[in-house]
Amino acid sequence: MADAIVFEDFFPAMVDKLGAEGFMKELCNGFRLLMDGEKGMITFESLKRNLALLGLQDMDDDEVVCMLREGDLNGDGGLDEMDFCTLMFRLSPALMKSSKNLLEEALVTEM
């Protein structure tokens, strides 16, 4: 069996390919894919409904709740776009190390 791609190793490759702005757009697309359209955030129900898209269909309810709690920085019970992007960066140690460079590149692009 081929070795699986380690989650945190995939994001830096995406950044290299897409650049900081392109990578952030892809994260936002991922958020929109998982979010509850009416609430504008990723909720327990929307995450549970979309687990198969992530290859996580075998997660039980407690694990889904833990995942939401881990990323819910503002305590509103779900993940807004900022919570989601922050969680994705936290899950990738390589991105955490290079996040300053990504932020600077995104800011330069905006100006």
C-alpha cells in the first residue's frame, strides 16, 4: 500500500503551488463546502452531513463535537470562516512556521 499523504504536509505543497492568496481562496472554498448555508458557519449538523467529503465518515458524534470545540475560538458553538482557517493553520505545523511570510505576501497582494 502506498504511504498516505500526511495532512500537514499537503498544505505547504498547496501554498507553493497556489501562492498565499490562492491557498486562502481554497481554504475559503473548503469552508463554504462544509458550512450550513443558512447559518453561515460550520455546525455540528453540517459537519456531520459532510464528513464523507473529508474521508471521515466513521467519526462518531463525540469526535465531531471535539473537532468543533477545538476550532471554535469565539465560543458560538460552530466554526465561522476565521475559526476554520485558524484551525487549518494550527493543524499544519509547517504552515504555522511560515504563516508570517504568507500574511506578508497576502498583504502585499492586497495593496
